Amino acid sequence: MKVRTPIKVRYQETDQMGVVYHANYLVWFEIGRTAFIEELGFKYQDMEQDGIVSPVVDAHMYFKQPIRYGEDAYVETWIEEYDGLRTTYGYQIIGENEKVAVTGTSKHVVVKKDSFRPVSLRRSFPDWHEAYTNAMKEG
Amino acid sequence: MKVRTPIKVRYQETDQMGVVYHANYLVWFEIGRTAFIEELGFKYQDMEQDGIVSPVVDAHMYFKQPIRYGEDAYVETWIEEYDGLRTTYGYQIIGENEKVAVTGTSKHVVVKKDSFRPVSLRRSFPDWHEAYTNAMKEG
Amino acid sequence: MKVRTPIKVRYQETDQMGVVYHANYLVWFEIGRTAFIEELGFKYQDMEQDGIVSPVVDAHMYFKQPIRYGEDAYVETWIEEYDGLRTTYGYQIIGENEKVAVTGTSKHVVVKKDSFRPVSLRRSFPDWHEAYTNAMKEG
Amino acid sequence: MKVRTPIKVRYQETDQMGVVYHANYLVWFEIGRTAFIEELGFKYQDMEQDGIVSPVVDAHMYFKQPIRYGEDAYVETWIEEYDGLRTTYGYQIIGENEKVAVTGTSKHVVVKKDSFRPVSLRRSFPDWHEAYTNAMKEG
């Protein structure tokens, strides 16, 4: 399963190089991740209301082509890896004429908001676990 | 009392116009406000640990000259008005050669974090109240 | 003429108060402004390709209710004032259940990108001038 | 050579998880990089005035501990690799009590601003080349 989400470049996201400032792509990854989760039928805010948050463990980004203000852009998101504890999302940012602008991954765990202690997605959120397992299989 | 705080322009804060993107000056106001509060001997985070936050009620900004990456910049902060409930901070952003780049104000209340219900600074934080009253008198 | 644009709150836009950080509403105003200009049939980037940029002269913001992650939000944009040189846009940010969260205005001029010298919209961009004059009349 | 730069956490940089939002660390890397370059005796803006910019090719980030508002933070920057064309900077973000909060790298090239065509640092900026070669040797 791969989810494609349109992004409208904000003027605020450009820098004086005349292109999107690179850290913003990490925010676009977040947008893709949110859309992916919603496509699975869940909402991240519901998890937070249970006192659980999902911090990033690591992130890798490969910048291939700049994206400019006014260009049509998309973020594509899928599950690269999932083991019941950690989820690695894969991303591809697409610009005009289907050019691949940025690729990357981010790995996440779920933890208690108060203590940042790890929680097993498999045990605590069995419906998420099932959906993630299936989404990964679909590739 | 007026507090002057140096700001080092971040590349991320520029936009494709080649100058600092205007919304960032509101963040610089926040930096000035924090420095002002610390100069009075307080820490905003101590207030938050008591379950109190201080949202903005209104903000006014006047953009006179752009600031560019590599320029020396400062934010100057003072209390424009204070009545025991609401604090209005005044700001001036200074660029190279003492040019005035941006001026503005922001008005704040203090509220309970859970309910966003207003709290009287005078009654709940008498030491803040005294310091603010004095800081305003000094002009 | 009033243009209504949906905004999906980004996690990155929240702060530790648990609501959207106030400076982001200025970015949402920019999103509304861009959508308004496109509704009139123009593109801001076309103007920039002619060496013209449109900096902000002043901005006023009134924060009435916080907006939270997961809420449906909109920005409504119209022309408050236009005189051939300066355009003042009006904005209203709407949250869940049609609550008015933020209101504000921003005044803009157009200048040459190289020199920041003012340019008359009326003389240099007569088609923009006509569209703006009409949009203002429609209220 | 390793350069240590203090960072004062901005309220704007926190998110509703109550910690610094992860994309901001990429901005802090930029702050460390700028300080490192200045420590070598150069200014990035001088390079840009020659029509040269230095985009990021890839970035890797490892998030070990969250950083909170009010904490003392630092970014440490060094050269991990340099071959005359590409520079890889290494970074470490340090929080309170010397805890390592984030580590990472970013790889950069230099290109012409107009065309994004690669430029050899060795040939076009021999003084930068020498300083980078020495800084790398010092480890």
C-alpha cells in the first residue's frame, strides 16, 4: 500500500537559494505519514488521547532535485518495515513531471507521553498491529 | 526597562525574496519576551510547571526594512502596558547600522493550561506582578 | 469576494501548550492570500518572474480561540482595502463548529526585487489592478 | 577541529509532545555548520555573493533523547569527510548534563545558483579547500 498526498508549496518554505529549504521535507514526510495512517482508518490524535506518542528514532533523507514555489508536489508514503515495536516509513517526494525530488525513511516507536517508556504496538493496539502487518505485506 | 537581545539570522528563516520571512519576526518577538522575563528574574517554564500558560491575545507588526542573512540583528523588548491581567510587550527589531527593521506589540494573558480559563497575575503570581509593575514604571 | 481554503493542521505547527503556535497563523494568512490571488486568475510566481515581489507592510492579528491538532480548519480571505498601490487583505481563521479562531489583516505593496523600490500595481499590472478593484467592490 | 555552539530552545520549536519537534534539529545542524565555517574564517554569504550555493545531498539523523524547552543545549560540529567536491559534516546535539540527544551527518556540494551545476571547491575556492583539508586532518 502506497499513499500519495498532494503538497502545495508555501512561500514560507522557500529559502534565499530559491528552493524549498531542506528541513521542510521532514515536515512533508510527517504529512505523508499522517495521510497514510488515516488511509488505514486510524487517527494519530486518538492514540495521543490515550497518553501515547510516537517519536522518531532515526531519519534518512536523500535530496535529488530541488522543488520550487509554484511547482506541483506530492509525497508518497508506505511501510518499509514493521516488527510490532518499530515502524519504518518510506517516502518519496515527487515534483513536476514526476521527477523524484527527495527520498527517505523515518523509524518510529510508540511510548508513554509522561515517561517516554516504550509500548508494544502489537499488545497495546492490536487493531493498528493488524493493519500495519497487512499494509507491509501489500508492499 | 528595555532588554536588547542579539539574533543570529538562520538561513532557514530567509525566503526566496532573499530576506527574512515576515512570520519569523513574531518568533523573534518571543525570543525578546523570554529574555525580558529572564532579565526580571523569572522563567516562563516555571509558570508552565504550575499548570499556567500565557497565550497571545493580539499582535501588531510594522515592517519597515527587510533584514538579510548575515546581518547583525537585535530585538529590543519592553513593557508597553500592564494592568494585573494583561501584559502588552513592545518590540523593536534592529538591523545593521542601527536601522529599525520591524516594530510591534503583543498582548498576553495567563490562563490555566487545562481549561484556558483566565488567571489574575496580580493574585496568583504576586512577585511577577510587582516586577511587571516596576518594569512598566521604568518605561 | 471571499475565498475559503481548507487547512490541515500539521503536528509541526503545534507547540507544548497543545495548540497551534501563533506565528503559524501568519503563514496560514499567506496560504489564504495565495488562494485568493489564484481565484482571481493570477499566480504570484508569475509576478516574481517579472522581477517584482510583494512584501508585507504591516500585519494585525486577533487570537480568539486556540486551534488544536486534528481539528478541521479554514482560512477565509478577502480584500479589505485597495488603492492601486497598497492592498490590505482581511482574514478569518475558522475552526471546528464554525468557531472564529483568529482574525487579522495584512497590508502589501509591490516592489522591484533588486532594489525594493515601490511599483504601482495600477500602472505596471493593469489586469491585476482591474481584478482587485472589482474584487474589492464585491466586498 | 570540533566547534561547540550554544542553542537556546525557542518555544516555537516545541510541539504538543512537549519536546523539540524533530525537524528543528536539522536547522540546529545548519546553525552548527555556519558556526564551524566562521570558525575556519569564512562566511557562507560571501560564497553566495559569488553566485554559488551549497545544497544538501543527504542527511542522517539519530534521535536518542528528547530536548525540552528551558534546557541548555549545544550543537557540536566537525568535518566527517571531505574530498574536494563533497563535504560531510558530523553533528552531535548535547542537552542538559552532557546527555547526547541527537547525532547526525549532512553531505553538501557547491553548485552555481542559476543552474545548480556542480562546482569544484578545490579549484574554485582554493582557500576553503585548504582550510577544509586541514580541519578534517585535525579530526
